[in-house]
Amino acid sequence: MKDFKKVALLPLDNRPVSYLLPKQIADFSGIDLLLPERKYLGDLHQSSNLIYVENWLKSFTDIDFLLISLDNWVYGGLVQSRKHSFELEELKSRVNLLRNHFRELLQQSPTVYGFSSIMRIPNYNSSEEEKDYWKDYGEKVFKWSELMHKVGRGVQEEGISHEHLLENWYQSSKLIPPHVLADYKSHRDKNLTINLLWLELLHEQCFKYLIFSCDDSALYGMNVIEAEYINQEIKKHNFISKAKVISGTDEIPLVLLTKAILEKSEKKPMISIYFNSVEGMSQRARYESNSIHASVLNQIETLGIEMKDFNDSDIVLYIHLADSPQGDHIFHNLPGDTKSNISKLVKLLEGTSKPFILVDLAYANGADPLLIEALLKAKIDWDKCYGYAAWNTCSNSTGSALAIGINRWIAEKKKIFNKEAFKKCLLTKFLDDYAYQTQIRHSKVTEEEINEKIKNHTKQFSKILELDGINVRCALPWKRSFEVEIDVI
């Protein structure tokens, strides 16, 4: 098989999913992954040290792949891309700085994958990850943006005339102070301008592949319009094979890492998909503008993986769903009854002789507790489980689970698979996506509480994964409940 030297990754920020999960995948699959020192990367309140990031990028002399968060390079992180106070000319200079560096770097012939986010519009009043005015006007800006999109597209709403919709949009703009609306539109314009500059760099062959991610999207809004415009530009410049707009964000570096490994692998797995609900797969994924079915297919197509029927596939991707819209653990929304769908799925998992990846999409922001309860009692060959996720959004879960499973499959073929490291990675996913997100998390949760409550869950999952002598230490790295850091020792 072809071998590769090193993969360098500039993550979105220093969160566990950005920094530690890629490292876990590298550890079990034999990837020589180069990461910047974590202490220099951005967090919820602090930007990445941009001088350090520049020097880190200039230090490479012998790499095969560079995976680069363009949000980190330009703004200092994903959160900072939404809150920064840079002028447009400053941002353009960051783009030009990277362009000049690429001219030198590309002489060494590494393959460069870039990823940049299309700025989200969250539908809530909180300035934790947005500008200060979002705590007072977030929902109003979301509604104004939604109505503007509908008016512009002539969307017909039941019982509401176009004139009435137009009036609603006008009135929605009056509920937001002019300086807030002006600042918000200016901020979005900067983000779109920079994204279009990244697209221009494809003319200079700076990127082998470029992803624009739609973070926390809805069906209507300025971010959806911008995504459509970028898609139009991709087609206009014949970049369809080089660039893509896709839902999600946090899973993108994992997907691109996997895409890089696939590019150098002589053997590539073929995948078949099983959705355990036809009704569920047609539902729109929460926090996304696509159906669950389209979102899953988008992740597979981005990887360039060939899809086959069950008999001809190497890995089966099992998708667990409700026969209804997704539930949501954060907002305590329950999906429809999943018991019959679980019964069908468990029977298939108990009888399978193929490697499988399990993605639980019955809820957003965590696992279906009824499914986990059934899995813990089932007679499943867990050595056949190549990946699992039930994390945040449909795209987040699908992309991360595929990355884990495909990298295991390739590592086995290359005979460099570290089984113990893989089991620890899989245990981390079960503890994060189910034990923490579904069973333990609440807004005032403490590290002490997490470490105490996770003990029994650790025993349960360690037993089915046949992991002995495991200790787990948990922390809240961003001092909030949204993400937990789970260290499996």
C-alpha cells in the first residue's frame, strides 16, 4: 500500500471534539498527526494566538497533508468568527498572508484541505457565542432574517398574503435598533467576502478541496441565502469537484482527515446504509436545512465513498430514527415512540457478520436512552462495531462516526490498527454522547457531579467493550455544560 508521512491539522479551537477526537482517531489508526500546542488555541473567550499559528504553519518541511481551519487562521477560532472586531482590510490581509505562505508550502507538494464556516443565525437570546447584543435581540434578528428570505423568495404561508408577510418583515426590522442591524449586516458581509476570497484561491490551486460549512442552520435565513450563493459560485467556476457546501461544522476536520487517508489508501471500504424508519429519514434534521437522508448522504459523498447494497458492502451504516421529527435533549422535546424501530435494529445488529457503524439520530444533542438500554442487554458482537455517535446534530454525528469507522477499517487493512486505543475512543463516545449528554448534563452541572455519576456508566460500557482496569476523569474545559472532556485512562 501507498504510505504517507504526516498530516498537520489546524483545528477550529481547543475543544475536545476539535483537538482530542482527531488525536484519538490518529492513535488507533497509526496516523502521524501534527497538532499545534493546545494552550495557544482559542476557547470561548480567547482567540488563538495568531502569531503562534503563523509560526506553527511555517515550521513544516515534510508533510503530506495540511488540514486547515480557515476560521482559526483568519479570526482566531469558530466563536471568534462570530464576535470579532476586525475591519475587512485586516481580514483580507490574513487571506493574503496565507496565500503567500501557500506559494512556498506547495513547492513541497503537500495536499491542502481547507474548511470555513458560513456564519450561523441562532434562534435564541444569548451572547455566549455571539456579539453582546445577541442576548437582547438574537431571536428578533433570527425572525427578521427568516422573513426577509421568505419575502425575497415569494414563499407562501398558509393564511398569510405576500403583502402581510412583507409588512411582518418591515415591522420585524423596527424591533431591532438600527445600529444593531447595521453591525450585524456588516459582520455577515465580512464573513461572506472572506469565504468568496477562499473560493478564488482555488484558481491558484491552493486547495485540493474546500468545504464551507453551514453551522446551526434553519430552513430560511441569510445564512441559507449565502450558502446558495456560494454554491452558485462553485458551479459557475466549475469547482464542483473541488468545493462543497455542507451542513455541520465540528465534524468537518474529522471528515477531511478521513478523506486524506482515503486518498492515500489502495483499499477503500464500500458502505451500505440502513435507516430504520422511512418516515424518520425524510424529516428535516434539527439545526440543519436538509432532510436527515440528504444530510447523511452529503457526509458520505464528501468522503468520496462508494455506496453498495448490503451484500457487496464492507461496512454497514445503521441509522436509528424515530417515525417523527427528531427529539432534542436540550429543549426536552421527545420524538415519537422508538421501541419498534429499536427492536428491528437490535435484531439486525445481533445477526450481522459485517463491520457496522451505528448513528443514533432519534434525538439531537444526545442518544436515545431506550436504544442504549436495549443495546446493553442485546447479544451483539461489539468487536464488529467500528463507530458510534449520537452527538449534537445529524451531520455532527454522521461525520464523526464515519471518520472513526473508516479509519479503523483502513488501519486494519494496513495492519497498523491499535485495538486498545480504538476501544478507548469508542468508550469515550458512549460516555459523552449517552452518559453525559443524555443522563448527566444539566445547566448547573459540576465536574464533581459528572465524575461521580459517570462511574456506573463506565462500568457498563467497559463490560460490553471488554475493557479492563479503566478509569475515567471528566472536566468542563469551557466552564459550561455544552461540552465535556472525558479522559479514559
